[in-house]
Amino acid sequence: MSTYRLTVNESRFYLSPEDDVETLKTALLAAISGGAGFIDLFNSARVKVALLVTAHTHVQIEEFDSIDDVSDLWQQPEASSMFNFDEWDITTAQP
């Protein structure tokens, strides 16, 4: 089972496993195509959220492998997986 994170502009919402992501995508496209519209959904805490989306709204849906705790997705990446710009030579595009 997958976990989905919906990011609307800079707000993150973790979707309930029962949510149909394809239906959500269709509703988002319909709202944006119509100029603007509200999309109702329940987040992982089962709180109902009404999102106003327009043609200028940035929407991103990410899929993760099943996880035990949604709060794990809020953690900072490990230092080894972070890019260090200080170690990169932009003139040669090499570390």
C-alpha cells in the first residue's frame, strides 16, 4: 500500500489510504480548467480540508512506499543524502 503526500503551494497534506488519488487528480484538473474551484478531501488525521485551487496554484502529488508512521515523512534527510554546494566546483560541474 502506498502513502500519498499532496503539496498545494507550500502546504502539505498526507492523504488517507482510502482516498482515490486518480479521482483527486481529475477533480483538481476540473477545478483548474474551470478557472478555480474547491476540492474537498480528508487528510490522514481524518480532518476535512477544502482547498481552493486556481490556474496559479502549484500542486504536487508524491507517492511513497507504505510507511508505519506518517511523521517519518517530516524528518530532515540524513546528512549523507544532502547536497553540499561548498564541495562543488560550478566551473567544471564536478565535485
